Amino acid sequence: MMEMTVHASPWLVEAVVAEAGRRGGTRVWADVSVTARAFFAAMGFVVVREEIRPYNGAMFPNTVMERQM
């Protein structure tokens, strides 16, 4: 498994997906903020689960999304 932080950029997401495929990956997942959810959906990702995550003492909604290869 390879873990990587990617900020929303279509060409960068596609590059990560392509590299995962070259390395034999079968899916790519992302922890996605509320504001980035539509972007990742447009890139072919689907919702796996919704979560609430702590950050600096506050709780934030988060969505785990994945894209099958």
C-alpha cells in the first residue's frame, strides 16, 4: 500500500492513479473534505463511508472515497 497526500488537481490525481496501476494497485482511496467531495466524484471516486475526524481540537466531517482500477 502506498499513502500519499494529494491536493485537488485533476492531472495530479490521474498521475497518482496511473502510478498505482503501474505498481499493481487495484484501487486508490482518498480521505476527502466536504468541499473536495464533488471534485473526487467527478474524477471517478465513489463514497465508501462518511466520518467525523478530529483536527486541532475540533471535529470535521470527512468522506472516504475510492476509485477502482
